[in-house]
Amino acid sequence: MQRTNTPSQLIGITMGCPVGVGPEIVLRFLAERAPLAFTPVVLGDPGVLHRTAQLLGLAMPVVAWQPGTPVEPRAINVHALSDLGPGLRWGQPDAETGRAMARYIEEAVRLIQAGELAAMVTCPITKTALKMAGYGYPGHTEMLAALCGATDYAMMMAGGSLRVTLVTIHQALVQAAASVSEAEVARLIAITHRALRQDFGLTAPRLAVAGLNPHAGEAGLFGREEEEQIAPAVRAAVARGWQVSGPLPPDTVFYRASQGLYDAVVAMYHDQGLIPFKLLHFRDGVNVTLGLPIVRTSVDHGTAYDIAGKGVADPASLAAAFELAAAIVHNRRRGVIAQERA
């Protein structure tokens, strides 16, 4: 397959934490990949990748790449943004590795904004090292939103049989319940609906909205959040002509969505949405940041320090994240062309 090296066909992969599983899954994915519609380039540390390739017994060469230059088709092309040296120890992040992984992210955003990359796919980082490096972001999503100037954003977990967005994310359960409001439910419905149309190419998305309480409150018997906060947001969405159902009992809605009845589920809190999602997509789930002006997908797992450097990390989530990033770029471009022709 003949590849083009034009910026519009390049997708950047940020290496993630240099002492986590990021370098390994990058190398495994790039070594095992089939021909791709978009060409991957890595933003990271050539020395770390070279040493990891030796550890894995991979003969694929690691070569330097600079924005605006052609890629080497049978090599791992790396935009060198750090030179951490051979003294790193697997599973032991520090301020220096934190600065490095933050720089990979910052440069990927800059290159997309400059038209040098079409999208970015991120490997996992650690919030601890990010904080040690002087960054105040709780994670990737918030950092990317700040770099892009985005204020209306959300996290979607996407897989072949289930997509989930979350009204509340990293909060104690008692705080999450108190944070479910009509405004937030309405916001998540809107951003999910827009993403399904713009990024996933669905002309008439079907959304399900989960209840907060058992049996979706059972008409107020087990709680009134459904009647007072969730149902009004659903009715407002339906009034806009959208196909939105809910609030639906949480113990059945994910099964129905996985069987194709809905294109996505808006869940009320972290574990409500992620437990069923990871049951179905533990290996190949993808984290997508909705509401950004750029395309960003990510692996659906952490740095896995306990297995870093042992040669057993699975690149399946990275492969799925790359494939989805390419699909979103394609769908967004197709949408722009359709608007121009209208």
C-alpha cells in the first residue's frame, strides 16, 4: 500500500509515561500493524524506544522524524522530545518523566493546531508524575481542554458494542449523586448527540439515559433524581427532535445498548458506566475526548507499572484508539465537505 506523508495523513502517538507500558505498546502496535489509511508518528523519546525494542527483541528501526519531512515507511518514526538516558527504572516515575510526558502532549496539540498532524492518540500517563513536574491538571482530559481552550467537553468510552458518556466522573459516590443536575444531564446528552453525528457519522443517533437509582427510582420510591433532574433533561432533548430515551433502569440499559438498541448510553456516575463497558471492552476500549476542536483518542488503561518492562503489555487498546482516531478524522472531513456542498 502506497502511503502519503502529507500532514493531513499523519496521526501522532504520544508515548505516555516513559517508565510505564506506553513505550512497549507503541512498539508492539507499530511492529504488528497492518497497512493503515493514516501514517503513525511517535512523539516521545528515541532512546527509551530503542532500549525497549531491544528488550522486546524487535528489529524494526527507530528513526528520527521532524514535522514537515517524509516518514520512513518501514521504521518507527519518532519526533524526539526528550532524552532521558539509560538510568530510568521501569515503574518508577519522577518529575523528569512527568515533564517529558507532558511535553509529548503539548507538542502533539501544537502540531495539530499548526496543521502538521491530523489527530493524536495518547498512551497512558500518571497524574502523580504530572503533579511532580509542576502541572495542576488531574489528567489528560483536563490538560487537553486547557491547551485547546475548550470549556464544554466530556469523556466517552467507545467500543464496538457499547459507547458510554458520564455525567459525573472522579467523585465520591455520595458527591456524584448530589452532582446529578438537569443542566449537567442536558449538557451530556447534547455533547454525546453532537459527537455521534460529527465524529461517528450517525445521522440520527439513538441515546439512552440511565437512571441514578435502582429501577430508575421506581416512580420516586427509591429516589426523586429521575423525576426532578434526569427526566426534564430527556424531555427537552426529545422536544428538539432527538431520539433520546430515559431515564432507564441501569441494570438493563447497558445490555440493551450492547444489543444495538441504542448508539450510546449517558451514565450518571463513573462505575455505573465503566463496569459494564470494561466487562465488554477490557482489551479494546477507547477513551475519546468529546468537545475538542482537535481529534484525540486514548487507550483505556493506565500506566500498568506492575508489568512495565516485562514484555507482556497488550497493544489492543492502542490499535483500537488509532483506528477510531482515523475514523473520526474521516467523518469530520466528510461532514465539512457535505456542508460545503449544501
